Amino acid sequence: MSLYPGAPRPVGDGRHVLDDAALEQSMARAIEDAMGDVFQKVKGMPIPEAGKEDRRLLYVAISRGVLKYLADHQETMSTTTVINNAPRTGDINLNVTMDGHSPHN
């Protein structure tokens, strides 16, 4: 499984889009879904369609920045679990794919 931020999908002639296929199983899609949920709860109505493309740009940019930062700094991260009352510390290996999603197993 990989952590996938979302990425513009090429559609030819040098053009790219941020459609549903480009965001499938991505962090950007999770942010978009969460935004829609929170907006509905706070505002009492669905998030407007107007501005959807610009919001998607923002969600993808944030997702790419967060995952790039985490991937670039994963050597400084570790996890500790307790097994038989003894702490065990291990490295974290984030499998980040910036431009394509690796399916979940």
C-alpha cells in the first residue's frame, strides 16, 4: 500500500485535470470528503459546486506538501510498542508515491 497525495492527471496536449480519477484513493480526496462533511454540518447545506476546481488544487497541494515532508523526514521518526512489558522501538517506513497510487493489499 502506498500513501498517495493525488496528482493532476494528463489528458493530452500538455493539459492536466484534477477529476475524480486523478484523486482516487488519495489524501486529497479524503480532505475533500472531510471538507464536504464539515461544511454540511456547520453550514447546514452541501458545499457549493462553484470553486470546486480551485479547492481541489488546494487539497492536492496540501496533500503533496504533507506527504513529501513526511517522506523526506521519515528517518527522524520512530515508533515504540510494548511487548511483554518491554518497549520496542522501530523505524517508520512510509511508502509515498507522489504521482500514482499503489493499490492496497
